Amino acid sequence: MNQIQDPLNHKFPPEIVSHIFTLCLPKVPPLHHHGEIQEEWAVPLFLGAICRKWRHIAWSSPRLWTTVVVHISSRMAKQLGGSLPQLVTEWLGRSGVLPLTIQFSAARPREQNEGYDDIKSLACLIIDILNRHSECWQNLDLDLDVDSYTQKFNSSSEFSNLRSLSFNGAVSGLRMPAFLTEIRPTHLTLSSFFFSFTGLNVSWENITHIILQYTDTFTCVDVAEKAHRLQVFRLCAICTQLLEEQIYVCRPSLRSLEFDEHNCPIAVPVAEIIDCMELPGLEEWSYMGKSWRIPLVSLLSLLERSSCHLKVVKISGLDPSRIDDFRTFLEAIPSLKHLSFSLGLSKGQSTLNNILDRLCNAPPSGTSMTETATQFLPHLRTIDIGANGVPFSWDRIPATFRSPNRGSLSMKFTFLNTRIERIENVVAHQILQLVDEGRNLCITRLKDVKELDFIQKLRDCAVRSGLVTRGRRFQFWSIGF
């Protein structure tokens, strides 16, 4: 492209063009996905290859170069082994003195891997280059073999600007990486089965956010006890280790507790952990897994012991057979404002109806009016329900919105890879009327990663065929829904 064809430089000053370039960068990549997104982070190089003017602007825009993503594989060691160190040196040089986000990983040794020596040699060269800019490290994400690499990280500035450290690595012994004894991060992510996190000589009083993966119950409790300013605590793939004695850890500042079993082969021992904790400031509770295994007594005991005021609850993988326990848990947190949960397969309608009945202050199925408790979740603002083959009565939706104090409720239903059940025409009309009145209602079907708008499909079908006015049932499977 020549200067006459340039669509930007003739219309905008270089400062605006530089900002437009930064908008082309992808979002900060998730932890430990270096290989998948490395090419996306070559955007500054692609921009500089368009023309001389763009290259000048890109090369002189430090914000374009503040994220470094390097995954060293045997293929990269062969193809770019000679040029990668120079490329990383120039990349970091263009970032100036701005804070850096670094994601660095190297393939681990395998038996009969002839290219591992090349990988290790190249990785050590890159680490030496990164060390020269350690005073600018702000977010550091490492996925490395501990014995081979991490001892090579060093810094004369004691990582004074390091805010977030994520470390995932295997180690043959029980040694901790030496460089981890000098850091003072606020956000810490540690993932390894092979050394004790609690032995790290980090500045625990600075840490406010912790993610632990592939460790045990004792370590989780011990880490929570050390981090006095802990605010967010996320636990993934935690194995059970019996505690020698009952320990209670009180963390008034902890506001978010999350247990994540997605893609984890190990069931997180939630009860063993929460039975050791007292959390007066807890506001958000999350459980992401395949099946909700938490004993109700442990949850109620935590709430009573902590006297906390939960505002957000997110649960996925709720077993429909546990719906009564789940409803009892919700009844114990009247302070709740935002609720999100997903249900597994169920054949009976009463599963989801029980929750919706309580929302509109109707008694749960099978109970008398005298057994109806006080208003359910009086402060609820949003509810997000995911249903995988869970039938329910559609008339519960308009009934909920017409109930006292529910008019401003935001409600979303997502049906996961399952057909929408039949709906009576009068109820369909009421649902469309709610939307026309401005009620915040969203109903979608998730099919092959695509979201299909149920309400729009309903409206199109009603207008096209007039089924609503003729008193018939909509069978949405017949219109491809």
C-alpha cells in the first residue's frame, strides 16, 4: 500500500492512528494457553508490514509491545532458534518503560525427545533477555519445568512492580524456584502437585487474590491462614488430605470464594475446606462443576458461623435431585441480589417449577398454603438459569413478573442443546407482552455454540402464521427451534 492509498494517515494524526492500532490487539490471553494465541499477538508485526508509514507509527507506539507471548516448542526451536532472541530483544525495546505482561512457556522434556536440548538452550536465551526488563514486569505467567528453567530467573530490582504471578510447573524434587522468594505480588496463581506452596517465601501480607490448582486441602487452608488480606480465593482440582485437628480460619476481607471442577479429574473437597473457614465479608459464592456435591449442612453452617450477606451465587452442574437442598440454601440468604445456576437432565417438571414458584411467592409443589414461608429472595435483581433437558411450566414466567416486587427483575433462560417444550398460545402472548412492556426477559437456546433467540422466533412465528390469535399451541420443534 502506498501513501496515496493509506486510509488512516490522511484522515487522522499519528496519535489517533496509534490508538487505533492498539484496539487491534487481542484481549489479554487466559492463563496457560500460550500456543493457541501466540500468532494473534503478532499483530504489531503485521501492522508494521503494511507500509513504511504504518511501520514507523507501530514501532514508535510502546503500548503495542507491552504483552510478550512466547511458547517454545521443538518446531519453533528449529525454525526460529536463530532469530527469536533478536525479535524478543527488539520487541521489549519498543515497549519502553511501560509495565509488561509476559506469558512464557517451554515444552517439557520427554523420553527420547532429541530436540529438547535445542528447546532448553533457546529458552535460556529468552529468559536472559526477559531478565533485563524485570523492573517492568507487572504480570508474569510461567508454564515451565522448575528444575530446568526457573532458577535462571533473577532480578536486581526485586520485582518491585510485579503485580500478578501465575506459575504452572513440574518439579522432580521439593525445591521451590529461587526467584519466587523475592516477589511481592497481589495476585498469585500456583499450579503444581510436586512442591509445597506454603513453603514459598513470598510476601503473603500483600496478596489479595489467590488461585490454587492441583494441591490438597491442608495447603488450601494453610494458604488462607497466611494471606491475611485475601479477598478472592479460587480453588481447582484440590485433593483431600485429612487435617490432624479442626482449624478455623477467619478472613473478614474475603469477599469471593470459588470452587471450579470444570475439566478437572478430581472432585474438589468443598465441605472439608468450608468447614474450616469463617468468612464474615463473603459476598460471592461460585461452584462450577459437573455435579453439586456440597452437603447442605456444611453450607448452612458456614452461613450461620460467618453471619455474611451473600449477594452473588453462581452454580453450574446442579443435580436436579438436589433441588430441595438448593432451595433451602437460597432461603437462608435473603440478601442475594444475583443468582445464576444450571440444571442437569430431569424428567419431572417440579424441579425448576419449585424455584419459580417460590419466586412468585406460590407454595412449592406438594405443599399447602400454610407452609408457605415469607417472601423468597426479596432483594433479587437478576436470575440466569441454564437448563439441559429440564422441563417446566411456561406460565411461571409471566406469574413471576406479575408478582409484587418482581417487575424490575432481569431473567434469562438458556436451554442447552435441547428442544424448547410446547407452549400454550395464551402464555406465549403473555411472554411477548412482557417484552413489549420493557421487562428484562431473555430466552435463548444454545445449539452448536450459537445462541438462538427464542422470543424473536416466537414473535416471527406468531406474525407469520397467526397461531396466537387462532388459539393453537406452538410446537417450536416444527419451526426449527
